[in-house]
Amino acid sequence: MDVPYDLTSYVRVLKMATTPTTEEFLQVSKIAGAGILLVGFLGFIIGGIMLLLTGDAGGGF
């Protein structure tokens, strides 16, 4: 691991990076939010199927 080389490559990437525009930020936020909702909905569906198949909510209490 060559620390000076790594630091210069990090600095180069930071110099190239720019702040996203409001439009870009909103688009990324919408996509990330949709992904979170999709994963949550899939978990809810799988939990419902498990409840129907086993009759146990699986809460552990």
C-alpha cells in the first residue's frame, strides 16, 4: 500500500467531484426512496406469506 500514491489519487477524485444540482439530487432521492419502499413491501409480503403458511408471526416473544 503506497500511501502517497493513494492520497494523490484521492485528491484527484475530490477535485473532479462536483456538487449535484437540485434536479440530480431529487432524482437520486426518488430512486433511493422507491428502492427502500420496494424492499419494505417485499418484506411485508414475505412476512404475510409466512404468517399464512405457518400460522406464527415469528415475533419471538
